[in-house]
Amino acid sequence: MSHKEERATWFEGQGLWQHIPEADWRDWTWQLKNRITTVAQIERLMTLTPDEKAGCLFASHKLALAITPHFFNLIDRNDPNCPIRRQVIPRSDESIVSEEERLDSLGEDEHSPVPGLVHRYPDRVLFLVTDRCASYCRYCTRSRLVSNAQDYNFHPEYEQALRYIEAHPEVRDVLLSGGDPLLLSDKKIDHLLGRLRAIKHVEFIRIGTRIPVFLPQRITPELCEVFKKHGPIWMSLHINHPREITAELREACERLSFAGVPLGNQSVLLRGVNDEVEVMKTLVHRLLQMRVRPYYLYQMDLITGGAHFKADVRKGLEIIEALRGHTTGYAVPQYVIDAPGGGGKVPVNPDYVEEITDDEVVFRNFEGRRFRYPLKSTPVKEKTGQVLPAEIHP
Ligand SMILES: *Cc1c(COP(=O)(O)O)cnc(C)c1O
Ligand code: SF4
């Protein structure tokens, strides 16, 4: 990791916004009000490449442009290939639509018994509570509805969704997502969590959010009290690159952890952003330092105009292989492909088992050494003092 990267990873302070009173900077409503949403605003702060400029002009038809000042500071304005920049500044590639891509690549709308609720798995539901986010990720799986750039007109029907959950005792697990649930007011979050907690068969409640990354100021002590009150509330963060880990994010994670919120992380494998072993290794180690357990690594969904982000699955497998055994299992996320059309998340794993019969399993370890694990027991007639070699040497 270069010196430059090391420094940027611990980015702290107000960067381009030195002239703003610190109280404003730390106020999440100030951050939202002062988001960068137009080409003109970006161009006052940095030089866009012609390709990015074309992308920005197209963006209004696909997924709105919005970047919080906090996150904008993390962009390397001199590097068009900056991994932070790629995630939030559109490129002209977004206008290229490929044959296999869909607006609703996971078939969520078909699995939706009531608006805003996706019931795909037997025991859990995805509850989409808003279509707004603090900043917009150019690879967003839900760009069809998020930000409303495509006139999807998402209107979550909280009552209808809650009544569906109440009426379905098999739903023991509710995942609040969107959009970003933490953009709702404390009062609304308090209300929703309270209603869900009151449902006897709902055992597990989690929130999927990228707010701690885009808008760490939102993780206020008051919000943490709401989580404490209704806890345990689990949280899945969405961090893709070690440079997203700022002092502010670390503090937000600490407040959440101390409020009793177990933290996991979901990353999307993105070409040119984090499809490198060293980048992912640094990321997972930094996550553990913040009490965040890597949960999933997603293969990019086949969303319209997202092909330029698609990483090679072999690269994803290489990353998992480079982690497993080489570092703690706590640092290894599960790599998954969400099956196109609505098959759900399917694990994709490197093959360690080479052969399996009634008699034995032959497998390799993280160093590539081969071992045999016998499935049949052979009683020992006389003590030979010899240890059966389990490792297979070529
Ligand atoms: C990802 C997802 C969930 C949650 O799955 P977990 O494996 O429990 O994290 C639930 N519903 C839908 C539709 C999902 O896409
Ligand atoms: S925060 Fe999540 S829902 Fe919002 S744009 Fe990014 S990926 Fe999409």
C-alpha cells in the first residue's frame, strides 16, 4: 500500500470545507443540504474528465447524482481512476445497456406481496422503507427506484407492510433497507422498530445502510438511544474500499457498537475499485479494528448500465483464497452471486475438496498441501507406534 493511500485511509477533518463552522460540518442536516448534485458544483471543486462529464449529464435519467461533502473529500481529484471517485461520479459507460442486464435484475418486484416488501426467502423479508440515500452509488442494484430518477414513484406503504409481517408468522427476520433507512427521522425509525418489536414472531431485526460511510454525522447519540431501546438491532454496513474508513466512520461504528448494535459489512466487488487482493485484505482488517465483521462480498448484479463495474468471478475467488487461512476466519466474507431473476444469494467458494468417496475425503489446505481424511475406520490390531500420514505427498 502506497504512502498516499495510507494517509488517505485515515482522512480526517473538513478538507475542502475549511471555511465552514465545525458545528455545521458535524451536523448531518448541513451535510445533506450541501450535497454536490450538479456538474457545475463538481466543476467548481475539481476537473471532470470528458467521459465523467458525459456520464453526469446522462445520470439524471438513471440515478441522481449526489455526494455528501464528507464523502467528496475522500476523492483523489487528481486521479481519474480513484476508487472513491468511480463509485459516485458517473461515467459515460452508464448509458451502455447490455443484453443480459435488467432494471430489476433480481426480480424483486415479482416477489413483492405488498409495495416495498420483498419476500423471497422462507423466514425473512426485505422491507424497503425509503428510496433516498445520502449519496448515490453508480452501481446500485436498486437504481430503478432509488432517487426516483427513473420515475418509479416508490411509495412505501408502512401500514400494509407491517400488516403483512403481522399476518405471516413464518417471518422471523426483517431487514430494513431501501434506499437508506437511516435517512428517516429518529421518530420514524423509533416508530418502525417499535412496531416490529411488538410482533411476537419477529425475532431478528436488521438495518442495511451506507449512512455511516456517506454521512457518519447521522449516527448521533440520540439515534443510538433508539437502537438501544429496541435492541438488539443488527446492522449491515456497506464499505467497499479501505479509503472509505475515516476517523468519523470509526467513531460512528464505536457509538453503534457501544449501543449494542452488532455490525457486519457487505461489499460489492467492483472492477477498478476493490477487485485486488491487497485492497480487500486491508479493508477486512480495518473492519475488524472497528468491530465490524465482514459478512458478504457480492458479485455485481446485472443492472442496466453496470457492465463497466463487473469484476471477474475468478478474481473474487482469488481474493477469498488469499484470505482464508492466511488471516482469521472473522475477516473472511462469504462471496455470493445473487442469482439473476430472483434465485437468491448463492455462495461461490474456492474448491478445497478434491475428491470425496465412501472411504475418504481428499482436500487441499490454504497452502496447497493435500490431505486425506478417512471416513471408514480401520481398527488397529496391534500397536505399531506408527502414525498414519494424513498428508499426501506428490
Ligand atoms: C439479501 C436478502 C435478504 C437477507 O439475506 P441474508 O442472507 O439473511 O442476509 C433477505 N431478502 C432479500 C430479498 C434479500 O435480497
Ligand atoms: S447506498 Fe445502497 S441503496 Fe443507496 S445508492 Fe448506494 S447501493 Fe444503492
